[in-house]
Amino acid sequence: MPAISIGSLTVRFGPRVLAVDDFSLDINEGDFISIVGPSGCGKTTVLNQLTGLLPPQEGTITILGKPPHEGNSDLAYMLARDCLLPWRTALSNACYGMQIRGMPKAEAEAQARELLALVGLKGFEGNYPKALSHGMRQRCALARTFGLKSPILLMDEPFGALDAQTKLALEDLLLQLWEKHRRTVVFITHDLAEAVALSDRVIVMSARPGRMVADVPIPLARPRSVRELQKSPEFHEIYAHVWEELERGIQLSGAPAQTVE
């Protein structure tokens, strides 16, 4: 049984907006899947359907064999913004989700300290978000997300607002954490290079209404280094193929090419 199964998902907003049309996707346990497509094509809408934040419409969805519902502990959702609570320290923010799910405070803090060390924030546990850089805040959010120990991670452009150097560092960090814990990941991004570097498969969507254009396997060997992949001819060949599929989807929908990276 796939970890996530989506069958003929169709989502409408009001009578006039068809956001996602007949979208089907199966994701196996432990896979790292990226979804790319033009802005407004319904990528985040698909994630929100998985979480149960949007009510079900047409089609079927199962998460580990069960229908989606709000508060599903099998899912952890990392947004583009870090969403750290300003009145909590880095340590307190990192263990907040664990405490919400009922873990004793001492145990949650011990696990949060370990994760903060893994993401390079050892020594910053007592800092409040205002005293952390944007990249450090995202590291803290990453620690909080992995601390939930959910078997499925949903990540909606978590590194999209970072500078290039910090972004590469956090991509490599995410790969290291994923290699260690092997969670199932659904990763939304506009950055095709990021999608190819991180993923087992890249799902390409057309402009609205979002339909699947291609399901591209990424046969690059693991473990990977995002930095080292920049030197790989195979990486650039796959990137070019994904770009061609994305352009095809844009042409089919008549959307402007400048809406993607």
C-alpha cells in the first residue's frame, strides 16, 4: 500500500475556479517526491487536501490507508515561513510540536537539543527568533518538523526565501536528515534544480487547472551532495528534461513562462 494515494483529485473554489483537475499520484513509503509547476497551479492546494485543511471534493485520498483529517499525527507540515513563536526561545520552539502532541517536557527538550545540534544551532538554544537570522530560523523550523517524528513530511517551499548559499546548506542538511530518518517527503518548490537534487521523482504540473504533465524519475545515486551535483552532467541532463516537461505544460495551458524558475 502506498504511503499516500491520490486518485482523480479535482478541487474547485467557488463555481468559476477549477484549481486542480483529475490529479492522481501514488507515493511509496520513504520516497522523496517534489512537485513543481507554475505559480497558482494548485501545488499547495494538493498539500492542504492531504492535511484535511481543505474539505474533500472530487476524487480519493488516503494517508497510510486512511482518509485525510485535521490534526493527523502521521503528518508534519513545514511552511515557507518559519512560523516560530516570538515569545519562545529556539529550544522552546523546537520542542513545541512535541509538547502539543503530549510528550513530557523534559523528553521533548532533550530531543529538541539533539535536533538543534544536528541543524547547526548548538549554542543558540536560548536565543529568541528576533536574535536569529532567517536561515537560522528555518533551521529551527526544520528541527521542529523532524522532532514530530511523523512518518510523512509535507514541505511547502521551505527554502524559497533564502539566499543561494544558505539555501544550498539547508538542502544538504535536509538530505542528511532524510537519509538518517527516511521519512516520506512531499516537497513543493519553484526551483527545478532543488527538485532534481533532492528527489526520487519530480512531479510536473501544468498551469491552472493543475494537471499532471510528467512524473520524472531521478536516478542520481544516494547519498547526494547538492553542491557536488552542480558538477554532474547527468544532473544537468535531468534538469533540462524537467524544464522541457514544465515548458510543455505551460504551453498546453497558455501560461507565461516567466512564472517559474
